[in-house]
Amino acid sequence: MMEEEELEFVEELEAVLQLTPEVQLAIEQVFPSQDPLDRADFNAVEYINTLFPTEQSLANIDEVVNKIRLKIRRLDDNIRTVVRGQTNVGQDGRQALEEAQKAIQQLFGKIKDIKDKAEKSEQMVKEITRDIKQLDHAKRHLTTSITTLNHLHMLAGGVDSLEAMTRRRQYGEVANLLQGVMNVLEHFHKYMGIPQIRQLSERVKAAQTELGQQILADFEEAFPSQGTKRPGGPSNVLRDACLVANILDPRIKQEIIKKFIKQHLSEYLVLFQENQDVAWLDKIDRRYAWIKRQLVDYEEKYGRMFPREWYMTERIAVEFCHVTRTELAKIMRTRAKEIEVKLLLFAIQRTTNFEGFLAKRFSGCTLTDGNVKKLESPPSSTNPFLEDDTAAEMEELTVEKDLDQPKKPKPPDNPFHGIVSKCFEPHLYVYIESQDKNLGELIDRFVTDFKAQGLPKPNTDEGGAVLPSCADLFVYYKKCMVQCSQLSTGEPMIALTTIFQKYLREYAWKILSGNLPKTTTSSGGLTISSLLKEKEGSEVAKFTVEELCLICSILSTAEYCLATTQQLEEKLKEKVDVSLTERINLTGEMDTFSTVISSSIQLLVQDLDAACDPALTAMSKMQWQNVEHVGDQSPYVTSVILHIKQNVPIIRDNLASTRKYFTQFCIKFANSFIPKFITHLFKCKPISMVGAEQLLLDTHSLKMVLLDLPSIGSQVVRKAPASYTKIVVKGMTRAEMILKVVMAPHEPPVVFVDNYIKLLTDCNTETFQKILDMKGLKRSEQSSMLELFRQRLPTPPSGPEGSSSLSLMAPTPEQESSRIRKLEKLIKKRL
């Protein structure tokens, strides 16, 4: 009964002491402990089993009980101490709170006293400064009144003096006085409601109006619209009148300038009327000579009359340019049929020279045309389009020998560019048509010269070099582009670009593609005996050495054209207006030259490939089942190597400047020759074991030759490109694997099929069929082999275990091992 009561007490105690997980976690953070008794999930049974794991451990039960009782006693003491210590906490807390409240009340009283004293101090300061503020306001008002009265006195006296001086035309004194009166009048804008002030303002405006009319009348009298200029030159009165006009309404100044320039250019309109002989383009120099004389005359007579900031000399020149552009446009529309290229270029060249003269003398600050073109300076380059024109080039390539062409492009910072020459733009179609005709004649001359020169000579530096006509064409393009950009950067440049595109295509077709040698197919058959009797120096290639040099030369020329056309496009976009750059696109022409390059490489590959065809045909027709011993390399290998040594050094030397295209040739030849070799290899059937060994030796020889192909016959040995080496190794290794499969015994069939899958990794049934044909198996044996092959394909060995089991299932026979070792020794001996 006692034990049951104790158990019930323990259960009730556990129910009372059951804490939430959050509280338990907080207790563990505050009082961390490793004692099992402090854990929330404490289990008494597990704890006792820990203390007494075995029956023998029950011997010290009394010692364990004493320790637990001691621990309980200590806990009781600690609890008792804590409970006693908390009895006086509540009373101490209440006493501390009362003391804090008393301190807050005392602090609040002190703050209130300080605030009252601050308010009293502020009131005292206001009373002290009240009188001072009144004095300050009185002083400010008095000063303003005195200043206003002084300004009013000055304004009234100034207006009276201004009216008197205006009547006496004392413009020098008026210029200084008028500015002062206007400055004083600005102070009275807020007093315009006062009648007297408004009256004075109206008198000032009336004086300004009278001055403007009077000055205009004086200038009209001095420089009448009809008749000659007043003798004796300008007077001091007019010079002072210009100073007054600077202060008046800007329209007065503009009217004076307009009338003076109109009167100054009236003689020009009479001398160069449309019906006059000197008005035509062939005498355009006289127009510019006339204005130069007039500018010198103006500086001598009227240079000091007008203020410097009016830029009268520049304004006269600019107005002359506008009038000249209008007059030239009118006369060219009337006599458009009489305009010739030589005459047009002469007029444009003289006009651009005059615009350059204006740019050197004037700043262009009076120009109202905001579309002045600012070009960036061209970058330096070896390309002809990016070089500065030299005098020698211009003399050599200028079609119109008797014209003085500008030696350099127009300076990019010329604000006067196009101010007169813009009128020639509608008639530049004459120039474009002329360039079209000249380029057509140039292409025809290139064709004639090429036919006259014939094929490049072998063993000379001529073969493989860029055709001279290519450089001539692009230098002429450059001259036309620079010349046209001086004339216009608008639609004519687009038209010229179209002409460039036309003749780039014609050059690619007529000069490059049109002169590539044509491939011819031989109708005569080739026998094995003829191949075996072929001498080492015999010629089998379809192209002669001269034709190979020509193909390489055309390829190099096409590469040069491709790169230069791209730079031509960039330069044209720099020269043309920004809004027209999208219309310049030479991608089609660059693609044309790329096609020429591809065609040239393909011709070189086909030529060497065709030269090797008879040897491969002879290989496939040999009786490989009758080969009795493995000897040196076969005659067909020697023939292939001979043709490679004949063609490749020639091609490499002629493509020395374009190494990347020589690499492309090697890669394309490898991609063409190796599959063809494997195809002919399948035709060699049946093959004996010795025949397969001989073929393996031949294949290895060809592989080494192909790996050495880029540097074959060269004194400088270079490592072949990695991309090319990868293709050769992959292709020829496949050929070697085919022969190794042929050499392997076909018994047992499972081992043979697994070896085939392992070596070739080819799931094609046709390839497996060809291997069986090469081994010379009967149809019945082939059928069973094919069936087994199809069965093995769906479940190929996968993973390391499958591969290891496959290797265990395919042991190499001793006979095959000895033959392979013998073959390796023979190959090492040859190397």
C-alpha cells in the first residue's frame, strides 16, 4: 500500500511539473546542464539502468543511494536559501519606486522655474530692441527715398538731354547716355503706376524709336539703294550711330546690316547675271576673286565704322555665299545639259578651295545653319582607305590630269563646308555616271591585262601573290570616296556605294572566279599494271604547277579583297551622314569573295584528291588474299605520297601569307581523303591475315604522312594544328581498327562480335556486313554472325563490371598476339 501511494504521489508531482517546450528551452539557455536529472525527458528506469547495468553493480547500491540523498539535501538547502532571500524583495522595490517619484517631481519643478525665467528674459530683450528696430526701418525708408529721388532726378535730366542730343545727332554722347537712362529706368518698373514715372518711360521709348528711324535714315542717305556710295568713305557720325544701334532694338542693328550688305553686293548681282558669260562654271574663279577684292576694299574703307562684334566682314562673305549658291543653282538648272564631269569637278574644286579660305579667315560664328558636319579624324591604318592622300597617288590615279585635285580631305572642323558647294549636289549624278563608266573601263582593262600576262610562272615570287589589279581597284575606290565626300555626304555617297558594290562583284566574277582553272574528267581507264609501272616522276594531277599557283594567287587576292571590303564599308559609314549609315551594307560583296575563297580551296582539294584516286582504285583491285608476306609499303601508298609531296609544298609556299586558308585546305583534304580511303578499304575483299597486316602497315604509313602533311617537304618543321591532327588521328584510327577487326579470328562468334563493338563502336549492320565480306566468310556464316550481332546490340555492356567481363570474355589468341608483335616490330624498323 505504501508503494502504491508513493507511485501516485510521483505521478501527481510529474503532472504538476510538466512545463511547455518554450519554457524548457529558456531554462536550458539560462542554466545549461549536462546532468541527466535536469533533462525534460528524464526517464527514471533508464537512469537506474545506467547506474546499475549489471547484477554485479548492485553491490554498491548503498553508496549510490547515499550520493543521491546528499544531492537532495543540497537542493533543499539551495531552495530554502532562495525562498528566504525573496521575502524582502517586494518591500525594497516599493521603497525604490517612491524615491524615484519624488526625484521626478523635484526635476519637473526646476524645469518650470527655468522656463519662467527664459520667458521673462525674452520679454525684456523685446522691450530693449523695440526702439532700435523702429530706427532701422526709418533709416532704410529714408535711404530708399533719397536713392529714388536721385534716380528720378537723373532720369528726368537724362531724358531731356537724350532728346536734345538726338536732335543734334550727337550719337557718341547718346550711346553713353542712353545706356545709363535705360539702367536707371529699370529701377522704376515697380512705380509705373505713378503718372509722372509712366510719362518719363514713354518719353524714353519715343526717343529710342526716333533714334532708330533717324539712324536708318542716315545710313540710307550715306548708302543709297540706287546709285553709288557716298564719296569720302564713312563718317564718325555713322560710327557712333552703330554704337547707339547696339543699345537699341536688335531689329535696328539687323536692318542696318541687311541694307549695307545688300548695297555692297548689288554690283555682284549685276556683273554675274545669268545671261553674262562670266556667270558660267568655267569662270567661277572670277566670282571668288571679286569677293576677295571687295573684302579687302571693305576693310580699308569701312573696317572701323562698324563695331568689331558685328563681324561685318564675315557677314558679307556669308551673304555672298548664299547668293552665289542660289545663282549657281539657278543657272545650272537652266543649262544642265552643258554640264560635263571635268567642268563640274573644276567648279567644285574651286568652290571647296574658297570654302577652305573662308574657314582659315573666319570663325563661322555668324552662320545660322545648325547642320554643320563634324567628322572624327580617321584612324591610322595600312589600308588604302585609311591613309592620307599623297601627291604621288593623286597624280598617278587622277583621271582628269589637267585638274588640280585637293591633296587632302576637307578638314573636319570647317564650318563653311558646303555653304556654296551644296548647290552642286543635285548634279553629282554626272560625276557618279562618269565613275561608273571609268570603273567599267578599268575592269575591262584588268581582264585584258590578265589575259595578256597569262598564268603565273612557277618557282617565282609571282605565284600566290595578290593580283596587282586588286590594289589598283581599291586605291581608285579610295580616291573616288574621298573626292565624293568632299562634294557631298548625302545621297551621292549612297549612289557611289552602289557603284562600288557593282564592280566589286564584277571583279570577283570576271577576274577571280572567271579565271579559276576548270576541272576536267579523264575518260581513259586506269589498270593496276599501269599504276604499278608508274614512275616516281610521272604527273597524275589534273592541274599544272602554273594552274596551282594561279589558284593560290586568286585565293590570296580574294582574301585581300574580303578584308579591304570590310574596311571600305567602315570608311564609307564614317564619310556619309549618320542618318544614311544603315543603307551602306557590303555584306553581299564580302560573301562573294568568301565564295571565291571556298571555291579555290575546293579546287585544290579536288585536284589532290583526284590525283590520289587511281592509287586507291588500284588498292581495292589488288588480290589481298594472295599476299604471302609483309614487306615494305605498297606501290599505291608510294603513289599517294608522291602526289602529296608534289602538290602540298607548292600550295603551302604560295599560301604562305594566308596560313589559315592553307590549314583549311589540309583539313578539307583530310575530311575528303580519309572517308574515301576507308570506302576503298571495304572494297578489298577477301583479305588474308598477311594481307590485313600489309594493309595495316600501309594505313599506318598513310597516317604518318597525313599527320606530317602541313610541313611535308619543308625545311622548317612546324607542329600541325590541333584541329587538323584530331581529324587525321580519328579517321585513320578508325581504318586501323577496321583492319584489326578483320585480323581477329571469328571463332568463337560472340568474342568476335564483342571485339567489333569494342573497337569500332559502330552499330551499323552494313558496316558489320562489310567486315564479314572482307574476312571472306560464307553467306551461311555471315547470316549467323549478323543475327548474333543484332542480338548483342540491344544490351551492350555498360558500367565497369560489364566492360571488365567483356575483356575477360575476349582473350587474344596466341597466334594473333605473335602476328601483331611482329607487325609492330616491322613498323618500328621502318620509322
